[in-house]
Amino acid sequence: MMAASAIGVFTLALVVPFVEGPARWFFAMLTIALFAGAIWEFGSVPFRKRLVRDHGDRLRHEAVTTMDKALREYECLLEDWRDAAEQLDLLTRWGESHERA
């Protein structure tokens, strides 16, 4: 961006005044194109910032969704574990009665 502006200024100031004919038009068009490119880069910064912000928002939403799903699975796992822990005493008594036989 800054390099395009510097090359445009260099071309405009040092080259265009010293050439004649079609080359002058070529260098004038090159200078205009370089300045237009630099202006485009400066002008597109807000658009690119919005794209990056929107992408970050999408990633944040996906992360929240993933964490919510993981927490729900964790709660189900704990509920199953608690149910199994309540049955542990019954299972232990059943196992002890079969060991004696």
C-alpha cells in the first residue's frame, strides 16, 4: 500500500515529465493505477475489519455451542454415574452372596 504510493509518486515526479509520446501515457496510466490501488487499500480496511469481526463472532458462537453440548453430555454422564453409584450397594450384596456359594 505504501509502496504503491511511493512508486506512484516516483513515476509521476521523475519519469512522466521526461518521456514523450505513448510512453508518457503509459507511465501516466501506471501512476493513476498505483494511486487507485493505494486508495482502494485504504478504503477497504473497514470492510476487512468487519469480515474479521464477523468471522470471530461465528467462531465464538460455534465455541459456545460446542461447550453447551459438552456440558449437557457431562451432566448426563454424572446422572448415569449417580444412578450406578446408588445401585452399587445392591450389586455388592449380590456379588457377596454368590462368592459364598
